[in-house]
Amino acid sequence: MQTQKTKIMMKKVLGLLLIAGVMFSCGTKKQKENQETPTNKLSAISVDKVLSNTSDYVNKEIMVEGLVNHVCSHSGKRMFILGNNPDEALRITPNKNIGVFEKNLEGNTVKIRGIFKELIIDDEYVAQLENEVAEGMDHEALHDHSGGDHEEEEDAAVDSSKIKQIEQMKADIAESEEGFVAQYWIEASEVEVIENDKTEKTESTEDAEEHNHDDEEGHSH
């Protein structure tokens, strides 16, 4: 009798172990499928689209494609990319993993992945900024240059240039209906250089034209 009860108990234990094994296997398979399926795939958008619809992207992860027209050689902590409008540049800063941008990125078309940031600048903020500048502190707001002029970036330590930028901020705030102005930039987590095969194609075309020209001269006799 005791043996029969023991057999029944063993069957129950084996059944529970079998069910647990099946559930674990399904859970592992589902987890693996989730890991293999990217959930954060992004499509690249243009600099022009981002700057025209800034409120749509604030604090969101985006991917932007543009031409690098300047990398700050002083620190490598900022670069600027352009879209179709050469007068509007989008500032890019590196996250901790990237650290700095290489100067040789200039002239390349890149895809930037990162968080789109917004900085609201009002009278209170400017007053605080003036105090920090007076104490010799640097500040990200003084490195915007979204108009495409980066000459001051290399001379950021000069107090007169900082004071000039602060005065311009005050003027912009005074002209603003909202009572503030905003700066936008991307804190980059990835930078991908897009391979440009246009030069290679051009050289191939020139080689073909030379070859055709030589053939024509060879057959002219």
C-alpha cells in the first residue's frame, strides 16, 4: 500500500517538473525572440525637418542625417551638421560613451542617433548665466552658433565674445512674444559616416570616357 502511494506521489512530482520545464523553455524562447527583434529601430530624418518641427522631438530619441560642416577643435565636444539650408546648423554634443568628435568628420555626411534636447532661455536664465560667466565658468548655451557661424567657438575663452552672446540673448528674448527663446541640440549616442561613392563613380566615368576617347583615336586611321 505504501509502495503504491509512493508511486502516485512520484508521478505527481514528475508531472510538475515536466510542466515547469515546458514553461521555462517557452519563456526562454520568447525572451530570445525579443532580444533578436529590434524594438528601437529608427529611420533617419533631415536636419530641416527636425528644425521645422522641434516640439515633436524634444526629449525623444531620433536619428538625423546631415553634412558635418564644423567640429570644434578646441575640445571636440561639439559639432554642427547642415541640411539643405546652409544658414541653419544643428548642434551635436557627444554622450559619455562617445566622449569627443574627431576633426576628420568635417565634410562627411553622417547619421546621428541621440536624444533631442531643448534649453529654454528667459531673463532669469540669462541673469544666472551672467553670474557664471563673471565667475569664469563656461556654459553650453554660449556654444549654440545655430546660424552657421563657428568662428567664436575657437575663441570661447574670450570674455568679450561671451558678453556679446549674452547681449544677443537679451535682445532675442525682448523681441520674442513668448518671453523666452529656445536652443536645440542632439546628445549623440551613435555617429555613422555614410559612405559616399559619388567620387568613385565619377572617377570610373572619367576612366570610361578616356577609354572611349582612346578607342575613337585608334579607329580614326
